[in-house]
Amino acid sequence: MTSVGPSHQVDPDRGDWLSQHFSRILWVNAMLQVLIIVSGGVVRLTGSGLGCPTWPQCVPGSYTPVPHQEQGIHKFIEFGNRTLTGVLLVAALLAVIAVFKVAPRRHLIRSSIAVLALVALQGVIGGITVLVGLHPATVAIHFLVSAGLVAIATHLYLTRDEPDGPRRLVVPKLVQRVALATCVVAGVVLLLGTVVTGSGPHSGDAETPARFGFDPRTISWLHADAVMLFVGLVVAVWVAVRLTQSDESPAASAWGAVLLVTLAQGLVGYTQYLTGLPEVLVLAHMLMAALLVVALTRGMVALRTAASSTEGSA
């Protein structure tokens, strides 16, 4: 991603705290979205999804776990995840304030407000998920919204120095279209991943491990087929970028990272399947999924640069 003129960048010499820490605020905002996916994974893998059986209270009459609560250690794990959601809300609000004060550009304002609104919505979705007894559809939606939050918050951070206005492609338009198709297939892969998890032993509730009722082997194969298509598209974009850009270009570097994360994620996925879904590998798989969203977002941003006019692609 190329830099923009100094008139669009944050001046680090400004005296106020928000200006000095603007980039860090947006980075923390994005990384917390990754962390909440890992935290949600811990809740699932420990069967703690109903550790706090009510919402917004943990148990009737208390917003925090109480002594002798029958859920045992699960209540602390679920309450910790809820607490992290509160931290995310504060971070998202701080990002909105920072954008309005330091860099009030339209695309940054839209992205920061979207993150804040979706974090608030996530709290509601999480509450509904508890109230309906961890219905697999709401659990899947909860994860997919988190993945979307990772993408938006990452985009907010990566474009923090860009001005408003049109963008110019640094690759042929066909390459961008294939990259967009790659992102769509990635969404399908993530969706099928939630179905795989909801059909197996780590769906979030220690008492009722398998919730969707699909055959885990069949749905895992379908997920793997989508992954193979995704890998092929990633390789295609990476090769195309390498052919049209120099090896040192931001686009080549970004899509090289997408390929590496994709291969690592595939290795973890097949290993966990062949070894009986050990918890540590499932958690690593969820972390890698979040990092893949980060890498894809960076890859898409790197395909274009700020421009004063919508001239033809490079």
C-alpha cells in the first residue's frame, strides 16, 4: 500500500494524546477483534457456552458469577468472554472518537462507526445465543459477524493515512475480480467451518456436544472441497500479482502472506481432522481463520492505491 501525501497523514508531533496514539488505537481495535474469536474458541472448546445461563445477567440477580454456582469453572470462562466484549466496546468507541478528532475522513468515519455498531450487535447476538440454548445458527452468526469485524477493523487500520476519494488499481481489473471471488469463497469456507464445528464435539455446550445433526465426516469433506477451491484461487491471484508487479511491491508481499497463512491453515485443519480434533489444534484453527481474514483484507487493500482520478488500472 503506497503512502499518501503528508496533508492526509496524522502529525505525530501534535500534542494531544489521541493524535500521538492514533495508529496504536486503531491497531488495538483490530487485534481485539482477533482476540475475541480466540476467546470464543476457548468457550466452545471447554463447553462453557452456558457457563452464565442468563443474559445480560450471568445468573438471575447477578451480573457476575456467584459462589457455589453449579456451572463451576465454566462460569468464569464465559464471564471472561463477556468481559472482553465490554473491552471491545470501549476500544471501538475510542477508535470512533479518535477518527472524528484526528482524521475525520468519510471512509474512516464509516468504518469506525460500523465496528462500534457491530460490536454492540455482537453483545445482543451473544445474549440471544445463550437464551436459545446455544442454537447452532446463532452460534454460527456470532462467529461470522466476528470475522466481518476483523475485516472492517483491519481495513480501518490499513487505510488510516489514505484520503477520501477514488482509488486506482495497481493490477489489471481481472486480477481484482479474481481476488474478490477469492474473498467470497473464503466466506463460504468460514460458513462451512461453523457447520463443521456445530456438527462435532466442540459446539459450545458440554452437555450437548453435537447440535446441527449433520454427519461430521460428510460436512468436513464439503468444507475441505471449498478449501481446495479457495487455495486454487489464492495461488492464481498470487501468481497474477507476481507477473504484473515487482517482487518488492506491497501487493506481491500481501498476497504472498495470504498464501502462507492459507497453507498453514490447511495444514492445521487436516491435522486436527486426522488426529480426532484435539482442543489445542481446533483453537489454533480458529486463530488462523482470524489471521486469514486479516491477510485477505491486507491483500485487497494492496491491490489499489489512492488516486485523484479513476484512470485506467496499471
